[in-house]
Amino acid sequence: MLKIGLIDLYLDNWHTNYYPGFLREAARDMGMDADLVYVYAETDAPGGMTNRAWCEKIGGVTFLPTYEDIIRESDVLMFMCADDVFPHERLAKKALMSGKRLYCDKTFAPDTAAARRMFRLAKEHGTTVFSSSAMRFCPDLTKYIQDAEKAGKQASFAASTGPGEIRNYSVHQLEMVQRVMGCGAADCMAFVSHDSKTVIYRYPKGRFATMVQSPNAFFSLTVSDDFAHWDTPNRPTNRGIEPTEYYMPFMRELLTFFAGGEIPVLPEDTMEIMAMQEGARAAMEAPGSWVRLPDRLL
């Protein structure tokens, strides 16, 4: 059996409460002998279950007393702490040095400098790592990418909406935008109105993307391209992509990766997303001005 180890700041949070069940369901569907077996967390959840109580509730998992224990006993690793990006570099360090396949939950790092250090540390120790939002793998988006690749085309414009704030929740939108638009965003401009933020990204050859964050907004993605109909490839169109039903496709990608498959999200793609997020924060400080995105070279 492929033994998966999960590391978090504390275990009683939304992602660790649901991911064990998602993983087990996906493994059953794939006929794969893999399970979440070991967990480690630095502290108990403030105001929530203790880590030991969490293990009893989830079932089938063993809480290991040290970080070194979970690295030694696990075949592959998951690093979570999804709701707070700031501890990621510190908490993920030993996992990045483990030499074992590692999924690092989004948001990967607080900025491009930290992300670069983390990827370099992983490479130095032979650790294959990727980070992603599950939303990147929604079936409608995957189908769109397959159609684009078949046509040898790429979207010229993408518009995303969603809730939350730039620091962490924007990663869901940016994962989808980056998958559609690829890498190469040059700069961005932001506008702020009350609690709503709009960020425009410029790409070479006149391509653009927008991200709108507003309280209680629904996640959405609209793309514009020139391959709506294969028999009329020069007819431009806009199409909506439905960001739904993404957890099981993501879990299948994760398990395939853990079993030795190709890395589903390249470090270059994650660095692009980190640069887009960092650029958006900088643009918020100078609304209406173009702000160059930071260097995202590894």
C-alpha cells in the first residue's frame, strides 16, 4: 500500500477534515492501493478538536509525535496549512528536504522570493513538489484546455470572478486564469471600489486577463478565443467555463502523481501565479497605474 502522510499546523480545519474522505473515495474509484495513514501537526486547533481527537474521528490514521517520524514512515507527503500562507516556508521546510513526492497545498508561498527558495530547496534535495488549487482541475476547464491544444490555439482573454481577498483566496481564480492564459503576464493594474477589487493583467501580443474579487461573489471564468468552431477557426467567441466538481478530478491527479506519474502543475506555472498575486497586491497600493510583475525565474 502507498502510505500517505499529511502535515499541517493543526488538523481540525476544513481541508484536513474533508481531504481524507476525498482521497479514500478517489483511491477506491481508481482501484489504487493507497491511503492516508499518518498525520502530524505542530499544535492543536485553537478552539477546536485536539489532534488526537481528530484522528479518532477520521479513523484509520496514526498521529506521529514528530515531523521526522512522518517523513520516515510515509511513502509520499501532503503539506496543508491551506488557510494561512505565512507559515508555509517554515513548516514545509523538512518536507521539501525529504526527497519524497510532496504536494504543498495552495497558496504555495507568501511571495515569489519565498516560493523560489522553497522550489530551490526541494530541487537541492531531490524532492518532486507541486502546488495547486483543486479548482484548476474542474472538468469544464480541462475539456477547454484539451480543445485548445487540439486546435493549437490559446485564449486571448480570460475574465475571472470570485470571493475572498488577494492574499490567499485569489489563488483559486489565478490557477484557472494561468491554466488558460499560460505564463508571461507582464504587468497589472488595479482598481478598488468599496470592498471590490479589479485587477487587469497584460500579456504580450495584446492578450489580457481580469480578476474581480468581491464579497459573496461566485466563482466564474469566461474566456475569449478564435476557435469556437473547428470549421470556422477565425470566428471569435466568448465562452463560460463552469468551475464545479473539481475535488475528485484533483484527487485523481494527486494520487497519480503520488504513484509516480507526471507532475500535474510545473513549478514555472506556480511561480507565475505567485507573481500575479504579488503584482496584484502591489497594484492595490497604486490604483490606476501599471505595475510590473516581479521576476518569477527559478
